[in-house]
Amino acid sequence: MLEGVQRRMLLRVGSAYRTTSTVALQVITGVIPIDLMVEERRYLYEMGNGQELAIRKAARERILNLWQRRWELNEEKGQWTKRLIPDLRPWVTCRHRRTDFYISQFLTGHRSFGTYTQRLGISENALCVYCGEEDSPEHTVLYCHRWAPYRIAIYGELGFQLTAETLVAHMIEDKRQGNTIGESSKELIAALISLAKTCNYQNLEKEVIYDRLVVGISELTLEKL
């Protein structure tokens, strides 16, 4: 029950799609799972209610270690998110970490990608309509020639190329790099949505409208996030 309440909140916080797994939502928003929050409070109570800073820090480190272990053992859901963010601590503790409607799509792989639309039965296959490769988030953002101008802009600003293994690391390493990657990724995915053609996603619009109503986020709110 508590996890369900937290999940509904995190869908709003991350501006994510309702098909996103709870474990992925917790990671991209940097919000500790509700049961681990309870465990942290129990630990602090037993340690004298955590009045000392050292005790509070120790309690948080303990919970982050438990969360990390759970994330590593998870082999079912949020695997693309896990590949991008294998180590939770740098992401969760980053002060300039950001998520919005567009970045959450890339971090979760839920939206305008063939691997996602095929799984939901929206498209017949997971092939990119531009190059015929499997249209995963990695393919669209990092490799597909259709979106090369966006990547060139990112690489020109940063001075180096990105991979799935290094992208998030660079986002949290430096605020400027994070803003550059975030804004360029946002523009790329926004363009992808406006075309509504890539990955056999011609029937996108009704799905998007329905999804936003379920999540409870208006178009105006999305623009502000």
C-alpha cells in the first residue's frame, strides 16, 4: 500500500509514464524506497533518535548500501535505467541532478522508442524507420543518423562523445555538462515526439493524451518542469 502511494507521487515528480517500474522511478527521482525510509527511521530511533550528525550520516549510508544491493540484485525491471545508473550514490546525492518529461523518457526507455512500442503492442516491430536497426533509447539518442545534428551539438559543446555507460556520469560530474546533455536530449526527444513517426509510432497522439490524463500532468505543467 505504501509503495503504491509512493509510486503515484514519483510518477508526478519524474513526469514519467505510468508503465515505468517503481524501482526505476525511485532511482531516476533519487527518492529512497518507502520501506527503506521506514527502516532508516527505525534505526535512528534505536540509536537515540539520531540527534548526532554522525549517527544520521551513518544511517543514511546504511540505507544507501541496502538500496544499492537491492538495485544490483534486480534483474527484471528497469534494466536500461540500471545500465545508465549502475551506481546509485553519485546520482542520488548529486545536487544538480535533474529529471523532466523528456529526460525521464531517455532514462527509463518509456515512450517513443521501438523497443517500448512493440512491447506494448503499439507497433508491429522494434525497428527504426530511418535505418532499420533496433530502435532502443540507446540507438535513438546515441547512434541513429536521423538525430546526428543533436549529437554533434552535444559533442561540440562538451568536446567528447558519449556512451550509455558514460552519459549519466558526465551529467552528474559537472553541472554545465549536465545542462548541456539535458537540454540537447530534451530537444532531441521533443523533436522525435513532434514527428511522431520514428519507430512506427504513428499512433502516438491518443496514447500521449491518455497517459498524461492518467498521470495527472497537464501540458502547461510539463513545460514548467
